Amino acid sequence: MRILIFTLMLAACGTQDPQANNEASKTDAPSEKKGNLQFGPPADVAEPPSDALKTQSGLAYKVLQPGQGKTHPGAKAEVEVHYTGWQTDGKMFDSSYKRNQAAKFPLNRVIPGWTEGVQLMVEGEKTRFWIPEKLAYDGRKGAPSGMLVFDIELVSITPSLAERFPAPPDVAEPPVDAKRTASGLAYKVLTPGTGSANPTENSRVQVHYTGWKTDGETFDSSKKRGRPATFPLNAVIAGWTEGVQLMVTGETTRFWIPEELAY
């Protein structure tokens, strides 16, 4: 039986939708660079130069500008980068600079050459990578083929969910002092609340939460988005509908939710 673990803080409950304003910001390419951008291929686009470094996988790279950062991103970190990509015949096929907006993505959701290569960088660094086809699109239909060359500038690093919100020591199973309901839901109050009333099944609540699987993987957190989640209690998984009704405003509780009460 699989179990999901959530730590929830009940921020508010009632019939009105609490306001939450939070606009995602976009990062433009620095304006002073616009007139100096060169989209033509570098002189060494056809193959790595003799002073390029090479990893065991066959990825070749050369640092063009050292960075000021001290840490490297992890394999699941979210990064913000500017980049330009060429095929070895000199054809440019993509560039974030042309869109005037840096790209953001988790490193484990891109081609293997990027996942490996960007982990070698620090913030502010610019590096050229020669990515063998097996570490690029590996013959994927419609994608650029052959070895690809990328100039990448690492703008910023956001640690992965697991790094920001590590699993608690008792993630694998409920501790002996956890309480259980008749449905099999286990829970433990971490911080008592200040409220006196419990929400009902039809209440609209506002919560901060982080969720883990029993192997310790962090799969979601409202704190990553910088604002609490707001929803009616009768429109979420059964374990939440039941569990949050046990809480009062200001309370933080950990729940171990059996699979039949989860998804």
C-alpha cells in the first residue's frame, strides 16, 4: 500500500475566497547586450577545439566567461539560462536571446547533455558545449540532428523541491505517537493553532502544504509558488477532506494518507 505524506498549515477557512496576488516575473535579456549579440556560429562550431575539456560521457565544453557563483545546480534544480544553439554546419536553430527572455526549467527535463553540462556551471558563467547526438535528441524526428553546439549562460539557480523542502525523518511510516482515524488516515499535530472552530466539508480553506512520497521524494509544495492554496474541502482528495476538518486556523499537522484516500 502506497502512502502520501503532507505537512499542512491551515491559514484560513470560511465561505469567502481569500485574496492572493502573486504575478510570475519574466526575466529579459540584459538590454545592454542587445546591440552586441552575435547569432552567427562560432569559429569552432564544427568540432571541439584542442583546449576543450571532455567528460566520460563524451560531452565537450569550454568556459568562455567564469562565473561569480560558488555552488553548482543539482540534477533536479530549476535553472534560468540564456543560450544559443547551432548545428555543426553553422545553422542556428534556437536562441533565448532572440526571444528576449531567459528560459527556466528543471534540469532533469531537458536533453542529457544539458542535464550533465549545466551542473558543471556556476551562476554568471558562460560555457560552450559540444553535445554528441546520443546526449542531444538522439535521432528524434523533427529535432536538430547530429552533434549540437550550445553557448549557455547560467543566470540563476533555484534548488530542487527536495533540496528546499527535505522529507521529515518519519516520512516512511507514521510514528507510534501519530493518531489514526477509522478510515486509516494517520496524523500528528506539529504546531497547535490559534483558532477555535474546525472547517466543514463544505468550507473553503487556505493552506500551505508540502507533499512527499514514502521514499522521501518531494512532489509538490505551495511554498514553491510563494502563496497558499485556496480550495473547497469537498473538491480535493479524500484524505485532505477528512484531515483538514480536524484542524483549526494556524495549526500545522502532518498527515500520512493511504493510497485509497489519495489519488
